[in-house]
Amino acid sequence: MTVSILGLGLVAPGVEDAFRVRTLPELADGSAKRLTRLERMALVAAQRALANEGEMPDLALVFGTGYGALAATAEFLDGIATRGAAFGRPIAFQQSVHHSPAGQLSILLGSHGPALTMTAREVSGESALKVGMTLLDSGRSDRVLVVAADEWTESLAAGYRSFECPQALSLGEGAAAVLLGAVPGALSVERCTLTAHPCPVLRFATREQLRPLLLEGASGVGSVSISAASDEVLKAETWGLADLLPAPARFIDSDFGFHASAGLLRLVAAATRVQASPVGSACAVHGVALGGGQSMTVVRHVRT
Amino acid sequence: MRGVAITGLGIVSGLGVGAATHLTALRAARSGLRPLSLFSLPGLPVLPVGEVDEELIRGQHPSRSVALALLAARQAVAGHALAGEGLVAVGTTTGGIQESEQHYLRHRGQEGRPDRQLLKHHPAGAIADVLASEFALGGERQTFSTACSSSANAIGYGAACIRQGKPWALVGGVDSLCRLTYAGFHSLKLLSSEPCRPFDLHRQGLSLGEGAAFLLLEDEDQARSRGASVLARVTGWGCTSDAHHMTAPHPEGRGAMEAMTAALADAGVEASAVDYVNAHGTATPANDRAEALALAALFKPPGPLVSSTKGSTGHTLGAAGAMEAVFCVLALGAGFAPSTAGLTEPDPLLSLRHVPPGGLVAPLDVALSNSFGFGGNNATLVFARAAP
């Protein structure tokens, strides 16, 4: 079936921002004032992807996040630690739920269609994309808004640091949104493959494990966005693609940093590049997650 | 959604472990609720919860949620070799937070390196990773985290993937009791001081629970060709949003009714064909009222038999949809509709055809299971008795 990209939205750190989103636009909707930072990033990305669309009450939403609203979780736990177990802030508890951003989006967008939240460590954005494509393919909706967001918090950074692995991760944050439709469009998601390999929970899959999907996904496309999640993964990706002829152009969107939703940010960047290229151009976006997850998504410019 | 066979079941809850144990408990209308002993939170009352007996999972895994999931998933897989690229889909609300919250409360967001193992399974997606490694499964892994409808959506998605050609799907859900949810639901004033009483005139709120349930789904023709026993079929999945409020249901149960309508349409059956509804039935005043209104709007009198099994297990959050799916399969297979533990004086404002106390032996062909969650998320599954 055709899965077209009908809109793109991005909230990403600036080049000089050390992987943190420093500024967020003011939201005109007063009801958005109580949103958490994570929810605000998700909403801004969603609004950008929907900029050319009218109301869509049957819109399906699929939200991806690796860690959800960790700041709200920490706030609630801080409350019970400092004020006592009976004095946790109810709003912080509600906001700590992974599905909270999707619930807020459905309310603010007035969408009554399916709303799902997916979490798959560092391929959470790709996981949401895959589920969104399945909703389209199974006829449950004809428009699906896929949104992914993760936030940087000190506790998350400390968690990564405490394990000292993998090396050279640049922990970042951001949000992205992709509006999918089962109608012809300029860009299509040709395929989205999710797989996983037996692997310790705090390690990436080995280069031998990553290679088959890398080769399959990158065959016949002109460019590849590699994850470069760590020095080790970058070497594995380079090694895995070495024998591919003709060699595809390689992009490393490292400004986004490494986080659970970064894959969808890189997909938006790849789609933007492909759309600026001749019809027929395609890019394969490769993703990896700790614990053995791997994804490969191919986006193609199909018509002007 | 025809032709998606359920060929394996696994379950662990405050009632015990295994499908047979649970069917016996449901026949006896037994409640697994008892005072919380897993942890203490000074300043909060010790309330009845559906807590899993520690002996059942001792030494299984450092993460309580992973241990519960492994115990249930092993029963569902039952040694069957799962060939080809299938799907592991898990529903969970809080994943491994039972351990990571201990780290946070000790170290308040600092590295706390000596205790770092407590953080190892914090990401909710890690449960699916461990399950896949345990059974040496490649292919797609998905983790749904739509609060209390999480595992219902995991099952629905798994069935949709079987229809699209995947050979098998191991689907289910898990959540363990933890301080975050215990104190969190207390802060929302949603916990009952006595064992919960779904749909009762004197209901006060919910009782929390924990546990896991998993189902093995296969293409029905393929399952029969390998000689597998088909326990029941998943025939429909509907999911919708209220787009109304983050913690309160739509007062007329609009989104709930739309989810049930979508699931029945997906199954290709009329509402009149439904024999039994395993309701979301949390026992909070607002949830039970909204669900009852939705059921009354959808089903013409006398309507299907209705019960909530949360009086037996407590509300197991992300695991609830999968547990109640198992209860529907058991009900269809045994021809027995379980009653609602804790329901002694039905709320006269709720027009429901309650399963009578002690349950009802009756031929059941179609069952419907509701799961609703924070953020106005509604999921409904439809199950059909297996053809002989």
C-alpha cells in the first residue's frame, strides 16, 4: 500500500546548543499552558506537521518515547521523598505516565481516533512509525500522526553515566512529527523494518548482527543516514556498508544527539533532503537501540 | 479480524499462577486482594492490593516486572519453537520502575553507581528485550504504554500483524506494584480503603494489583495444521480517544462506546451476538458510571452478561487488558461467566446485566473485553469461542 508523508515537524537543538532544546515557541492555545516541557516539544512538532491540514477528528496518533516524562516522574518522587508519601503532586503523577503527551495531543487536536504510545528504548520513534503504518495498512485510519519526543534530564544523564557504556554517547533531546496518509504524496515511506538481536540490555548489537539489515535497507538507495550512536556503532555501520556498490552517500545527523526519539528526527531530516533531490531519490535511515534493537526505514521522493 | 488463533496462555496475579488456578479462583469468586506487604510508605495507609506471592518469582530475575513477565510468557509459549520472524508485543505502564524508583529515592537523580543495577531495566522496552532473548526470538518487538489499556492494545496489534502475515505473536502485559503508582493513585484520591467493589452502590475506588499475562497468537490455519489446540480466537480490536480529559472519562462514555463499536465492526459481529463483557470496571465512581452508560447505549436490553474481574485481581494497570483477555478465553472455553467479586449491592443507576454471584454456567460464543486508560484512551477486544 501507499504510505505518503503529508507533513513534517521538528523541534531540535540548534547547532550551538549542545544537544539541548534551548527555546520553544510560545503556544497560542491557553489550554497548553500546563503542559510539561516534553509535551510542549511534542505539540510544537505535531502542529508543524499539521500546518497545512484542517480539523481531523478521526486522526490517529502514535506517540513514541523511550523514557517519557522523566522530569515529572522525578518531581513526583521528589515530592514524596521531601514532603511525605501522602503529598505527591497529583499533576506530576498524571504527567509521569508515558501516554500523557498522546492524551494531551488528542485533547488539543480534538482527535477521537486511535491514540497509542510506543516505547522501544532508542528506536522509539521508529517503533511508533511502524505501528502508524500498520494502522494505515489495516484501514483503521486514513491519516496517522506519528510523533516522538524525549527530554534530557540530569537523572537520565546520570543513569547513562553510571554504566559507563556505551562510550561516547552524546545524550540529546527533541521531538519530531510525521503525518502519514494512504493517499498519493510527494514523499513515501517505502518500508520500515524493525528487528532485534540477542544482546545484553546495555549493549548495542554487534556489527555482524547489524550488517544484514544495513545491507538490505541500503541496497538501491542513494543515501543512508547512519545512526552513529556511539563510536563503536559508527565503526559497525561503516564496516557493514563497506561492500555496497555503488556506495551510497552517508549522512550523520549528529546535531540531534543520541536519544530515544532521535531516529524520527533523523527521518524528518532525511525526508527534507530527499524532497530537495530529484524524483526517485531515496534515503535509508538506520537506527539502533541498546538491548539489540535495530531499524531501517526508507523514504523516497516519488513525485513533484 | 477472523482467523487469529490463541494457542497459548500464561498468567500470574494475586490469585496465583497459571490458567487453571485462575479459572478455579474465578469459579469460587475468590478475591486475591490482601494488605500491601511489598513495601511501606510512611504516611500512607496499608490498603488491600492484588500482590503476587513472592515465592512464585523468587530468584527469577532482578526486575520484578521482568520476573512476572517471564513467568507468564513461559506458560504461554509452553516450549513451542517459534519459527520465523514474528512479533513480541508487551503492554506496560511503568516497566521496571519498581527497582529504579528505589535508586531515585536513595540517590535523587545522581549516579549512585553502587546501586546502578537497580536502573538496568528501567526502560519499559527492556521487558520485551529480555523476553525475546529468553526465547531466542528475532523480529519485531513492540512495547505499548497506553496506561491501563496497554496490553489490550498489544494484543490487538498482535492480531492485526497475524492478519498481515506474521507467523506468530507473543503478546501480553505486565506491571508490578510500585511506590510511584501507589502514592500516585492515592494523590488522585482514587484508592479504596476496602477491597474494591466494581459497580457496587458503595464503591469507593480501585484496588491496585500486579501481575502478568501473555497469549500466543497464530494464524488459525497454520495452528491447526501443526496440530495445536486452538483455545479461542481474537476477532476484533477497537481503540479510540475521548479527547476530553486527562484523568476523567467522558461522562457519557462516548469514547468507550466508539471503541466497542469499532471492535465489533472489526470482528464483523453485531452487538446482539455478544454473550459476555469483561468490563474495565475499576470501581471508581466516574469510570463505572461512564462504562455502564456506554454499555447501555450499545446493547439493547437485556444485554450481555457483565462482570469485572478487578474485584479478584485488583487493577493491574498495563497488565489488566491481557489478564482480562485470559479470563475471556477461560470463560469461552469453560462456558462459565465469572461474577464480580466485591459486588453485593449493585448501583441501581447502572443498567447492567450483572453476572449473578457465584458466576453463571452458560454457553458463551462471543466475549468482549474493555480497557480504558489515562489520557482518555479506550481499547476493546472481541474474542470468539474456538470452532470444534
